[in-house]
Amino acid sequence: MNAVDLSLTDLVLASTLILINGAVSLAFGLRLERTLLINTVRMVVQLALIGLILKWIFTQASPGWTVALACVMISVAGFEIAMRQERRFSMPVTYGLGFGTLLFVGLFTTSFTIGAIIVPDPVSDPRYVLTILGMILGNTMTGVALVMNAMTQTASREKRAIEARLAFGQTRFEAMRDILSQSLRTGLLPILNAMAASGVVALPGMMTGQILAGADPVSATKYQILIMFAIAGATGLGVLIAGIGTMVLLTDDRHRLRLDRLTSIKAD
């Protein structure tokens, strides 16, 4: 079975479904029409550009260009994490934590998945490297953003309780253990919910894409299970690193709470 090629007219017709969101916003006074329009245009432009870029990179099959695009993907993901914080440290610090976490987790998980399990020929094939890295980054980014935001928000809200524990001689790790645990749970919930719903409530994106492209459903299912394992592992590791990193930044070596390091508040 061959995949059905979509025309520009088909995409324009599909775009009318976005009007549902606009209607909801207007009906309930959500004032999200402008945001909806901007995000829709942004999504279309980004996907169109990445489609052309990937087509060119796949043709080149160059490890250098593959690494370059991977670095761009991780850099943008780090910026998105920083912008999703309601309260954050200085931009370089927040960005550095998000970027560093994704760099380590993304490279480690992608390398393990491709180098030890799939093992394509060549192993640097951008069709595997970039697509798998993209799925891992997209999901891990959400978990990392959630855990960092939960840590800063909860620490600000429970300032007195934390300082009381510190005053009684607890270390910063002991005083913030419960907050860290709650935040880790927040960061892990999206992937746990996705795993629970996969195959019953929803057919995940990679599996659906392969089936629409004519792949055998059983083979597509195997790849989807592999990807879900990779995403879950990457998210768990990323959430842990970002959570501990945020806890360290919220305190100092003298075990004092340093909320003064939170320099900006998200306006929207």
C-alpha cells in the first residue's frame, strides 16, 4: 500500500479545523485568538522549513550536518524550557540548566537506542538519528520544564517551611526532599499518562505515521514500543537532573534558601 500524498488544497481544508479553537476562544472570552493565529502560522512555517531541511540533509547523509541540526534542535528546546517558567533564575542560568540537561539526556538516549538496539548502516544515518532525537527531545522537554517550574513555584510558596527545616539543622537536600519528590512526580505524569493510553485510547505518532506510509502494523508497533521506552527513560533521567539542579540553584553551600536568585516572573 502506498501513502496518499496530500496536496496544498488538502492542508488548507484541514486548517479550517483550527476555527473550532477560535470559536471556543471567542465564545468564552478567552482572548486567545491572536496567540492561536501566531502559533498556527509559526507551526506551519517551522514544519515546512524542517521538511525541506531534512530532505536536503537526508540526501547529503553527512554526519556533520546531522550533528549541526541536532545541536540546533537541542538549543531551541532549551530556550523553550526557559520561556515556559513562571518564575525563573537569570536567563543564562535557566537556559543553561535546560540545555545541559537535554544535551546529556538526548545524546545518551539516542546513542544507546540507535547504537545498541537499532544499529542502522551507517549508524549515523540522519533518518534515524534526527527523528528519534526529535521525539525524545519533544517529550523530555515537557518533563524538564514542568519539574523546574514546579520546584521554583513550590519553593516560593513554602518558603517559611523550608527555612524552618534549615534552621533546625537539616541540610538543603533534607529540607527540600518532599518538594523535589512532588516536582519529579509532576514532571513524570505526562509520559506516564501517554504510556497508559498508548494502544488503547490513542495510536502514537510514530506508529500512525509508519502505518499511513504503508508499513506492517506489527513492525510499526515494535518501533513504537522501542520509542516509548526511550522517551520514558530519557524523561525520567532528564527530570531527575533538572530537579536536582534546580534544588541546588535554589540554595547555596551554606544551606540557605536563595529565592532572591529568581529574577523574573512570566507575564502571560
